[in-house]
Amino acid sequence: MSPNDDLKALIRTIPDFPKPGIQFRDITTLLLDPGGFATTVARMAAATRGPVDLIAGIEARGFLFAAALAVPLNAGVLLIRKDGKLPGATIAEDYALEYGQDRIVMHEDALVPGARVLLVDDLIATGGTARAAVRLLRKAGGVVEQAQFLVDLPDLGGADALRAEGLDVDSLIAFPGH
Ligand code: AMP
């Protein structure tokens, strides 16, 4: 029995999505559960150390957790999006995918240099997306010392890679394997 097994039971696993061999950890079932989502947000808030100025959420599921956490933590919400969606001037960071490359962006004036930023997403796998987000936030002058995820896939090494970049990394739930 692990402390967050109640929440783990609300996450559905869909095999072979979006491609063969991937066990997709589907959090939409947890979102549908009113108590489940509230408990998730409360536990993530409790795991946050020190005051933060901004919660940076990664498109799209990360937005849900970032927005919900920003309320009890009395912080603003900073959106990290796919390229081409934000209307103002942006700064970008590219990162490698298994095949090819992707890009995330944020508004260049979204944070005041020195702002303390908590990075949030639903799930960390290889950590490629989260590492790019940290580089982007730091490029803008943000102080990024913590990241939180509902789910970690520890065998893929993403959380450890973020720790190697000097972050405290927390997750409520871990699934072994891919
Ligand atoms: P990564 O950059 O490899 O850490 O991938 C992280 C992003 O991909 C997150 O935003 C997740 O929502 C999504 N993702 C990666 N692997 C899975 C998985 N097995 N189940 C659900 N979502 C995943």
C-alpha cells in the first residue's frame, strides 16, 4: 500500500496508445472524479516548498493542475504552449523527440526576472518536455527549483534528469515500465 494508491486507482491504463508498446496513463478518469481531483490538488499543494510566484503549466493537461494549484498557493499561472498558439511575442525552446524535434514557447514578458516558478505537468516520462520548459523559464530569468507531476514513469529517467539540473522533483504516483 502506497500513500497515493487511492489516486492511482483512478488512473486508467490504455495499452498501445498512441502507438504499440506504450501504456498510456489516462488521467481523464481521475479528473472525472470530483474528490479525486480535489485530493490530487491538495496533495500537490502540500508538497510545495516555500512561496512561489508563478505556476508554469505545460500544454495541455499541465494547465489543469497548474491552474488548480495556483489558487491555494496564491500564485499566478504561466502557460507553456506549443508553438503558434500564444498571441504576444514569444521565446522558444526546441527539444528532441524520438523522431524529430518539437518546440515549446512562452510569452517573453510572462515573468519578471527573479520570479520563483514551480513547474507542473500531469506526467513525466523521458523528461524531454520538462527539461525544455526549465531551460525556457530560466532563459526568461525565472528561478526554477521545483517541479511537480501527478505521475512519474521512473524507469524512463525523466525525474532523475531534472534532479541533475538542480530541481526538487515530486510526484504523487509512479508506474513502473514504459
Ligand atoms: P516526456 O517529455 O517524455 O517526459 O513526455 C511527457 C509528456 O508526454 C507529458 O506531457 C505527458 O502528458 C505525455 N506522456 C508521455 N508518456 C505518457 C504515457 N505513458 N501516458 C500518458 N502520457 C504520456
